[in-house]
Amino acid sequence: MILTRLRAETRTRHDAVEARLGFLDRPITSDSYRELLRQFWGFYEPVEARIATATDWPALEFDFNGRRKTPLLERDLATAGVGREALDKCHCPALPPLTDVPQALGCLYVLEGATLGGQVITRHLRGQPGGPYPTAFFASYGENVGPMWKAFGAFLTEYTAGHGGDDRIVASACATFDTLGAWLAAGEGRP
Ligand code: HEM
């Protein structure tokens, strides 16, 4: 079962990224939050652009466009005073390979799973001093997070039942966590 494998084989990477963010134990300021959104944008924007062209999603009956998070990051960044033109130099240079469906699905597992943690983060942000912090990105699908996650899992399960590719999906999920983790680490300490 692909989801069981993904969860088990990425757990240590997930926990490392979560610990690196240190969201729940470090104080947040509007500067650090803006920088974090900028870093996420630098990863999500090029990654989502690559996923979009990895295959013909409508032919697979998968609404990738409806799951894009870059517009939500841009909305939060605009609220935080960062315009789109200020973001162009923020692209992550080392991305996971995203040239076929299994690679795209492994990466999407990470981006979609992040919406689960996003619910915890959104609740946490509401209680933080210095807010309100814009949370379009972390809140993502709002009350539809559960159904959207279930639907993604069902798509993944059905796809692998018909096409296989499990090992490549898991490898891509691991590569996504690794590249994101390295990118977040590289940004630490930036003003
Ligand atoms: C402080 C940061 C984070 C916290 C507190 C957090 C917390 C959580 C929680 C509570 C879940 C649900 C676990 C469950 O229902 O069994 C989850 C799942 C997940 N999170 Fe995170 N998360 C964080 C950051 C991230 C990030 C940055 C990513 C990726 C970009 C990510 C990717 C995932 C994935 C893929 C899952 C699904 C695991 C599965 O059930 O297969 N998380 N996270």
C-alpha cells in the first residue's frame, strides 16, 4: 500500500523538516514569518511549475491546478508587504527531479501532506503575539483539508494499482523532503 510505505519511509525526513522549522517552540516575529513565506515560495513556485508540465493532468483526471499553493503564498506575501516582483531572486536552485508522473506524485505527497501539518501551524499562529499573521498558505483548503487529503490518497492508490511506480514515488518523496530541508537550512539566519 503506497500511502503506508510513504508515511513509513519519509517519517524521519518529515520530523527533521518539522524540527528545522521549529515552529511550535520558537517565537515568531513578522520578519521571521515573512522570510519563511518567502522561502516556501522559492521552493513551491518552481516545483509547482515543473509538476504542471510533468504530464497531462486533466487526461489523468487529476485537478493539479486546483491544488496549487503558490497563489496562496503570493497572497500571504502581499499581505506581509512583499510584492511578486521582489520574489524573482528567491528561487531554490536545487529541486527534486520532476519529469514524469511517479516523480510528480512523490513530490505531491509531500506538498499535500504539508496541508495536514498546516492545520496545526494555523491554529498555533492564531495565538502568537505580533499577529495577525496571514495564513492562506498554511490553512490551504480550510475545512476541506481532510477530504482533499483523502481524495489525493485515493488517486495515488488507484494510480499505483494500475501503473506501479511505487519505488520511484517513494524516492521522489524522499528527494522532495531532502531538497526542501536543505533549502530551509540554507536560509536560516537570513535577515
Ligand atoms: C512545524 C511544522 C509541521 C508540523 C507541526 C507538522 C505536523 C503534521 C501532522 C500533525 C501531520 C498529521 C499526521 C497524521 O495525521 O498522522 C502531518 C502529516 C504530514 N506532514 Fe507535516 N508537519 C509540519 C511540517 C511539514 C512540512 C513542512 C511538510 C512538507 C513540506 C510536511 C509534510 C507532511 C506529510 C507528507 C504528512 C502526511 C504523512 C502521512 O500521513 O502520510 N509537514 N504533519
